[in-house]
Amino acid sequence: MESAIFVGVEEENNSLSPIINTSIIQKNINENLNNDVTKDGQQEIEAYLFTVRDAKFGFGDHSALYINFNEKDKYPLIFDPNGGYMRQYRGQAEAFYDDGDFPFSIEEYKKFHEVDDDYVTLTKITLTRQQAINIEQRVINGDYATGILPYCASAVSSVLDEYGLDELYFFPGSLEDAVKEIEEKKGLSNENH
């Protein structure tokens, strides 16, 4: 829904003049709002759900989350609960930051998991900056120490409730499907505005 603010509309002889002035003001307000959203980090956050898939059957084997704030003093976060990639850099949160001290890259992560023809899918996650910060805090403050049972999908889904997940997912493939559905809805709503 768009709002219009009437400022300094002067009465002129032309009956279309107030409509034209109002339209210009309304357009400027909408452009300013869109610029504010971009400045707030809406478009700057890079986030992906990684899903490792079995080559033979195609089902999901593992889930992980990657969030890159694209800010000078804020490092990308990799939340890889119960995963084997770069175990030496993890703490109790099962996460680590790509602070440049070790060679993390999305391609290296994929290569690590692409054994025996398994493959990794990346699903883009649309987050506002505030959502990303809240998710980061939940990851860092959580206790996701490696357990006996695989729990990667439930751990990742537990930090994504603010993003729009309304339940825990125990299987990586189901989590990926739920994220794709949310992104599809967001895409449709963005196209309608």
C-alpha cells in the first residue's frame, strides 16, 4: 500500500496540476523508502542453505547455513551442526567465522562434501540485516555440540524461525523444500509490489 503526503500543492488554473504534483511527491517517497531498505542491508545479506545430497537416491544427507553480512568488520558465519568440514575451527555452537585465518570458500565446502558423487545444492535465503543478526545470535548463543544422532537439519531449522519456518525439520531434504517454498512466496510477493 502506497501513501501520499501532500506538501505545498498550490492551486493553479490547470485542474491536473495537484494530481501531477502529488504523483511526483508519492514517487519520491517510495524511492526514498526503497533506498532506506537497501541501506538497512536488505539487499546486502548473502545467505544460503547448503544441502548435501546422496548421489544414488537424491535424499538429503546434511544441512548447513552460510550468512555473509558483506560488511568490513563482520565476518561470514558458517553454521555446520554435526558436520565434518573444518572441525578444528568450531566451538560449542558448531559454527565458525570466515575471518581470513583459514581458507573457507563455498567451493571448498562443496568439494569436501562431493565424495562418491554426492553433491551439494545451495538455496538462497532472503534475509533482512536484522534477521541475519538475530539468527547469528541464536547460533552463537546456542548449544549445538555434536551429538550421537544426526541433527543438522533440526539445528539449522531451529534458528530460522524468524525467517519464516514454523516447525523443526529433521531431514535435510524437507528443510530445503520448506526454504524453497518460503523463497517462492517471497518472490511472488516481491513481484506483486
